[in-house]
Amino acid sequence: MEQPIFIKALGDTPKIRILNYLIKYRGLDYSMSDIARNSNVGWATLSRLWKEFVGLKIMTATREVGKAKLFKLNEKNEAVMKLIEVYNKLLEQETEDYFAKNTTTVKSTVE
């Protein structure tokens, strides 16, 4: 499977994989286990990075379900807003490139 453009552009590191997942599915809250599993990062790695994410106010606690604490991306954080802008711009650029490439292919096939 091809890497997401955000990971391609910024590097395939655990921190970027986590941010990619959280930005892609922003607005929803997740347990740390969900985040680790869905961003393809080990639990120990997420645990190590978690203090940094919370300390920088990238993540915010939302609620507790049973023993699980749920968190979501802090979209009010200025740095997070900038990361979302970068994510959206990269996605827009990739989409434009895809359609420009495929539109040319379709035109040349028709002609």
C-alpha cells in the first residue's frame, strides 16, 4: 500500500504516523490503544511520545469510558492548526497532480 502524502513528505517516523492518523480522523476521540494500533506504532513508542504530545497540548483529554481515557487532537492549538493546513495542502497538491496526470492520459487515449 502506498504511503499517505503527509508521511511521504515529512518522513516515516512514529511521531508523523501518529499525527497523520490523528489529523486524518480529527474530531473524534480515541484511547491510546486505538491510536497505537491504527497509526501502526507500538504501545511502548506511543507511551514515550505521549508525554510530549500532552505537554505541547497537541492532545486533549475528552472523557473516560470504563478504565479507558479518551483523547483527541487539540484543534485549538495553533501548532496543530498549522499541521492541519500542511496536511490539507499536501492532500490538495497530490489530488491536483493525480487528476492532471490522469486527465492527460485520458485525452491522449481519446485523440
